[in-house]
Amino acid sequence: MQYKMEKIRTNILLICMAGLVLGCSGGTYRQTLDRAERQNTAYDSITGISAIQMAADFLNRYGTANEQMRAYYLLGCAYRDAAEAPKALEAYHDAAEHADTTRSDCDYDLLMRLHAQTAELFYQQLLPYEMIAELDAQYHYALRAGNDKAAVNAIERRANAYYLLDKPDSIIPIRMRASAMYESLGLTEEAALALGPVIDLLTDRGDTAEARRCIARYESSTNAFAHGEPIPRKAIHYFSKGKYYLAIGKTDSAQTLFRRLLLPERTDGQKEAGYHGLYLLYRQVGQKDSMAKYADLCYQQNIHHLATTNSDNLRNMQSLYNYSRSQQLAQQLTAKAHHQAMTLYVVAALTVVLTLIIVILWQYYRKKRQTLLAQYGQEQANLQKTLNELNKLREVVEMKDSRIDELVEEKESDVRTHQEQIRQLEEKLKIRRSMDIDEQLMSSSVYRHFKDAALNPKVRISKRDWQDLQNLIDEVIPGFYARMNGQKQSLTLSDYQICMLVRLFFPPKEISNLTENSPSCISMKRARLLQRIFNIDGSPDTFDKLVRQIA
């Protein structure tokens, strides 16, 4: 009983030490994510990508599903601000994969924002179908989060995807529906702004009555209009309204609006719209000379605008893929210095605490071992003395005195008692394993070889390597294979390979690289193995946690 109590106290102490180390590390990483979230909320560029990556890696092993999703979402936002679209999309997809929608505490609001950001990246890359899929997810999770405004926003933004697809007949009903939904929520400003882009489309298809209603509603917006006139970046409204005046025969009013787009401060696109409007006007009134003049001016402005737009688009698209962070070097150096200073403080504090704990533990166990060794020697001496006395009594076998029999029986009992004491002491003094199971696995050359292969596509995994990995698992965790292959299931070789990699804490992306399967395939297989092995319906992360508990 005393030995068991000592073992319990030792385990509690070790758990406290591990908790202290993990708590300090986790606190530092969470501070990094809090700083990134503050920058994101303030619309500042997020700095310190490497620190956020470290936080994501840490929480991928020790954090909850919501913490993992948040870490990878902020990593995606950091890559987005660094104009590295492929890495941002990869991080967003990792964040979505870590979301556990089976739990009641799933952060649906974050999941909704995640898909909204992904949709925006697809829009910037001119990928309408991918954008629509992400907007569907945004709408679904916005409803789960109870955010009606974000749900309507997902509907409204679908119109942008159909704009890329050049489907105006789909744009009009989408924006009209979004405006009505905003109105029902009491969001009058959003309802008005949603109608602006459909005025031109309604006029083109001859629905002037509806176009007039939309003009009046749009011009009630306080964000798009000041003192009854559109703000500079919304001046293209003059073109839409001018086309409406042309459609109803008010050519003078139309000409006034088109000429407002030719003022010196207008953008190239606005000037092009002004020339195009005047061309349409003179074509309608039959003035061929003026029509030719403004057709030529519109063409010249279009060439200039197209060249500028194409150049801007090319630079924008190129920056999405070939961005160099040298432009943000000053900000990153400052953030890195701050992070390094915090890390040094934490490491110094941990070193002092751990050194003190190690000294105390060493002194405790040294004193405890000396006491046990003294008891062991004394018990051996007591046993030898009792055996000698017992042998002397047995030599007097010719004496049939009952007292002799009682003494023999008493000495035999003493011998058994001393033997049990020695056994217990030997059990306490035996050499204990210096490393736990996870440390043995991850300190092996086999594990390091697989880790290199997961991170370096040039390193190949052979059948011999897989056999070495299985031998390592069998040696350190003898019951692992039997647990994975119970009476009710018989796993394929590829399924068992996934189980071994999960037990070794390989993340899904690295398992995908090692097994040459897609990440989505790995996720489906882990969910299926959860049902087959543990008879549980749940997420892939639940399977990972259960497998990693097997020792």
C-alpha cells in the first residue's frame, strides 16, 4: 500500500511538471494568436507568420478543435495579407478540416468567416464555381451561428460569381432577393446598396419601372451618396441613371449625367462610361457626326483603360503567387524581435523552475533509495538469521515435543514474511524505464526517417521501412496490433499503416504524403476506421485521440 501511494504521488508530480511546461508553452502560443487576431480585427496586416505556424503546430497536438481551427484560420489570414494565395487557401482548408461540427461548442461564427475569406480569395483568382461552393458553406454556417446578416451577405455575393460567369439574368434576382432580405432584417442601408448594380441590367432588358424604383432606393443610401450626389468611387451611377433617362426619352437629362463622368478627376473607367453614354445618346437621336466622335473617344479611352486594367490585374495575380516578404521586412523584424524577447523570458523562467524541481526530485529519490537499500539489507540479514534458527530446530527431529513443532511452524511463517518484504523492496528498487512510450517512439531512427520522408518528397518509403515501423510499434506497444485488429474487424495493410502513423502523431497532411493519398481521402478513412475499430460515429480528430491513447 505504501509503495502504491508513493507511485501515485510521483505520477501526480510528473503530471504537474508536464502541465507546467505545456501551460507555459501554450500560453505563449495563445498570446501569439491573440496578437494576430487583434491585427486582423483592426484590418492591419498580420505579421509573424513563422510564430503563428509554430502555434498552429502546437495546438494541432494539444489544442481543442476550436483552437486548432482558429490557429489555422489566422495562419491563412497572415498568408492572405502577405499576398500568398496558395498558402492562404491551404491554411483555410486545414482550418475547416479541424472543425468538429459534431460538438455542441463548435465555433460556427469562425467557421462562417473562414469560408467567407476563402470565397473572396477565389473571387480574386477569377474562380467563380469554387467561390459559389464556399459561399454556400458560409450561408450554412452563418445560419448555424445565428448570424442572419452574414447569411444574406453570402447570398448577395453570389451575384459577383455570376458576374464572372457573365450571367446577368442570374444577377438581378439574386440582388433583389438579398435586398428584400436585408430590409426584413431592418438593415436599410445594406438593402439600398444591394440594388445599385442591377439598375443598368434592368434598363437593358426594358424594365424601366423596376429600374426607377431601384434608382430611388439606391439613392437613399447614406454610404454611397452625399448631399444627393454619389461619392467619387460610386460616380458610375451617373452612367446607369443616364441609360435609364435614355430609355424613357429624357435625352437632355441623360446628356448632363454622362458629361459629369468626363470631369478631370474621374477615373479611366468612369470616363470610358461617359463617352459610351454619349455615343448611345447621339445614336438614339440620329446625330451621326457626334455619334462617330464619341464612338472614337470611347474606343481610345477603352484601349487606355484596358491596358491599365490588364497591367493592374497582371500585377495583382502575380503578387498572389510570387510575393516576396521583403516589402514588409521592417514590420516582420520588429514582430520577430518582440517574439524572441518573450521566448527568452519564458525559457529562462522555465529553466529556473525545472532546475529547482529536478534538484528536489533527485534529493527525494536519492534519500528514498538509501532508505530502501538499508531496509533491504536488514531484511536479508533477518531472513538468514531466521533460516539458521529453523535449520537448527529441524535437526532435532528425533524429539517429538509439540513445542518444537510450534517453533518450526513459527519460523517458517517468519521466513515467508521476510521473503515477501524482500520481494516488495526488490520491486521498488528495480530499474525503471527512463523514457515513456511516446519518447521511445519519436527518438527512434525509424520515426526520424518517416518524418524526413513526410517533409521531403525526394525521400521514398520502401516495404522494408514499413516493416521496420511495424516492428518498432510491436516492440514498444505489444498490444497495438491486436487492438487495431480485433475479432470484428480485419484491417487492410494501408489502413493499418494509417493507424501507425496516427499513433506516432503525424498530422493528416504528412500522412497524405507518406501514403500517397489525398487529404480528403485520409480524413474519410480515419472517420471510417473510428466506426470499424471503436464502433463510434464521429470526426477524424476523435479517431486520432483514441488511437494516441493506446499504450
